[in-house]
Amino acid sequence: MNGYLDANIFLIFVEENISNCEIILRAAEHSLFTPVISFHTFNEISKNLKSRNLKNLAGFLFFYI
């Protein structure tokens, strides 16, 4: 099963300690579904994190994705 992950999934995951977004990302990590992320979504995440001066985190998310 494929699931499209929107930028908000990652941004909320970064901002909140415990959220449903964490559950979704853990499920993808354990291959419970195949995450689908568009190039535009990735750019949105990168720009958002860089604008918050979280460049290291943007690099980590690039590796994670």
C-alpha cells in the first residue's frame, strides 16, 4: 500500500514531541506502507526548515527521506 506524505507530516513531527505524525513516520519506517513524497513536497520542507534556521535538520530529513 502506498501513502502520500504531505510536508505538514514532517513539519509537525519536528515541532511536537508526540503526535500522530510520529506514528505515521514510524509505520513507514517499519515498512507498513510505502511512503510517497513529491519533489515539490521535499522542496517545501527544505525551504521551511531553512527559513527557521534549522539547516542541520533539513539535511537530516533529506537523508531520512
